[in-house]
Amino acid sequence: MAISLCAAFMFVASIHECEGGLRFASYYGDHMVLQRAPQGAVLWGYGPEGAHVTLTLSGPSQQKTTLANVTNGIWRVTLDPVEPGGPYNVTAAVENSTAALTDVLFGDVWLCGGQSNMWLQTFKIFNASDELRLAKRYPDVRTFMAALKQSETEETDLTQVELPWSVPPANVADFSAVCWLFGRYLHETLRYPIGLVESCWGGTPVEAWSSPRALRQCGLQQTTSGPKTNSILWNAMIHPLLNMTIKGAVWYQGEANAVYHQDKYSCSFPAMIDDWRLAFHNGSGGQTSLDFPFGFVQLSTYKKDSKSDGFPNIRWHQTADQGFVPNPLMKKTFMAVALDLPDETSPYGPIHPRDKQDVAYRLTLGARAVAYDEEGVSFQGPFPKQITLVSKMVNITYDQKVRVTPSRDVFEVCCTEGETPCGPESAWVAAPIVQWDATIVQIFSDVCPPAEEVSALRYAWRDWPCDFKACPVYSASGVLPAPPFITKLSLTVGKQEV
């Protein structure tokens, strides 16, 4: 069994001698990136029971040797922290058998997960030929992809690798565009190696990527089969990676949950994030931070002129119903708003917009601010901090300077009688923008029937709220769109906090 497994994984690690059954786990390979200092990278693999493994790291810094014992067929080593750079060689040896990794770099390792918009390959996006031509300029941004596999139980290791660790331009065309561009843009700022690990599957809900622990927190029961089954992709495509030391994760998912456990997403998504953080921290022996940074893409668009609240509700739930991140329920997170990037003519369907450059750039801004504590980086679009009802107008004061274009229908007010609360079936009426200044947008609210009053306000609360980069409210620079929001309004005139 050990010999056949060794042969199966020769493309992942350079195995000098297979007879002893010594090898690295599936996601370690030539050209890989290991997590840099101050964290210690974890390396592990398989070997003869009871054997003593000598692991040697050689490269630009002084050669280091570490010892490990094989227990239950597995050995494991945590390296001392290594500064960014390389290349290094890593050699594991037991008597009469060695396994080696060559051209190993140390940098930041980011996990990229989700469904089809994360999976969408680089060769499918706008300006793909230009992006692929540029890829060769980034040899220190390395990529790895897990294969699409399911498991009813938690796996120790990946059962198959789709794309082994590669040096660009190799395999970039078939790699996640969002993940690749995110890593490339980060590298342009950080100027040291970036490792990208893609593990995603199209059409899958958050429940498939969540552990049973996380699902129990939200009272979610098993109701489906296949790749949508609870925890089936957590078992096969996330749990095996827990021993790897990572810097953080980025995520693009939620479309499937617009029609599946939609009302639970404000619990299930934050619960998954918290559970991944704990699991990666424990799996790496404390090397991966317990609060590692987690970025995500707020849903883009699907059906133009749709009246469904599915996508708007998921966008709101992605923020734990707060409208923005980070927030007290979702600490150390960052979000790329994408509702202003529709693609009606996408050959892959409008649910798969081809502009992944803006998505990745907005994610990178969040990472620079939240993950790397870079000062002065704007990464959040304008969000209301105060709403004032004045006669027939509503003044919305934003938390930053805004760039505004006229709109008659992206803001809406809810009209109800008396104390009747505003609900999903209530009448929402378009409220046109009247005027604005540096931080305040004023809308006309005298749009309800005589017997009704304004009881709530919402912005961009549609599947497809605006055309490409044409929503009415952006940051002053025009780079960051305002995220959607919904809020109740007091029936009495006056100021209220959002």
C-alpha cells in the first residue's frame, strides 16, 4: 500500500526512494510556498511506523535540521519561523529512504474557497490574454488546486490534487481568476512570495463547507445529497488542509444559499468563519492565527429586472445583518462589494460576471487594511451613520465623503399604515435623490399613499440594482461602491442612528 501511494504522489513531491514508504502529504510539493515568519510552517507526511525522520531545510539562511518520529504512519514537524524568500530545499530522510521538495519559497499562504465565481478560471475573464501574458512576471506567486472530491467522513489528507504547486505562467489559465489576481495584486504591494491554495466547487451551499460543529450552532439539519450534503466538502477539501499554516482566506460563495437555507445564512456564514479559524489554529498546533483574516465577495448579480429578494437578502446576511464588515459579529473580516459589476452578456451566464479584476482589487484593499494593518488604505464603501427625517425629505449622512449621481429608484422607502411593521410583502416605493453634498444624500420621501407613512428605508435592494459601475453612491474617489442597506425608520421626525 505504501509503495503504490508513493507512486501516486510522485508529481507532488520529488521522491528519491519509495521503498521505505516515506513521502510528504499531498499538498506539499516542489515550487510550493510555506508560511513565513512570524508563524512557523508545519510539514508532515507518511513513513515507516516507528522510524525517526530527519527533516533538513537548506537555502539562503543557515541549514536547519529537525527530528520527528513516525506515529500511526505519520510524521510531523513545525519549522522555526523563516523570513520571506527562497528558494529552499526541504529533505525528509529515514534509513535508506528520502523525500525532497525543491524550489520552496517562504511567504504568505492564502486559502481561496467558495463556489463557481471563485472557481471561474483566468482564461474566461475580461482581458484574459493580457492577464495570462502578465503572469510570467510573477514567478513568486505560486498556485495549487485541490481536486473536486466528496467524503462522508473527515479526511486526513487530500485524496487527489487537481493542479500541483506551479510557477507562473504554468496553470494560471486554469486557476481561479479571483484567487490569482488577489495574490498578484498583494504581491505588487508586499514584494515577497504569495502561495495560493484553491479549494472550491460550483453550485455548493455554505453547509457543504461547514463542519458539523458549525452547523449545530445554527440548527441546520441534513436535507440534501451530493456536493450539497452537509459537511461533505469540509470533510474532503478543507479538513485535510488544517495542518497547513496559512495567513488567511478569501471566499466567494452565497449564490446557492439564495434558494437554500437563505434565512440561516446570517448565522451559518459567520459560524463557518469562526469554526475554520479554530480548526486551522488547532490543526497547525497554534501556528495559524486564531483570528486569521477572512475576506469575501458580497454577491454580484444574477437576473436583471428580478423581483426576488434572494440575492439582496444574502448580501445582507453575508455581513451578519450589519451591512458592513468588520463588525462585532464578524471581526477581522473584509468584503469586496460587487453588485455594481453585472455582466448581462457573459457566455457563462450573467451569474458569472467576467470582471474579476475589480473584485480582486477590492479584496486586496481589504486585505491590506485588515490583514496587514496598512494605514491610510480605504477599503469600505460609504455607509450611513445617521438618518434624519425632515418634512418630506430623508437626509442620509454617510461615514465618508461620497460621489453621487442622480437616481430615481435605487433608494426605496416602505409605506405602512399606523404602527404596522414593514415586512417582505409591504409596499416599497422608489424615492428619488433630490440633492447631495460632500457627505449627505437627500431623498424625497413624500411618496406614500395618504393613509400610509414611511417606516423603513433601503438602498440597492435588488438582485440587479444598477448597470456596470453606475450605482448612485460611491466613495469620493469613485473606486468603492456603497453597500446595500436596509433600516427601519421612526415615524417621528428627527435624527436616528443607523
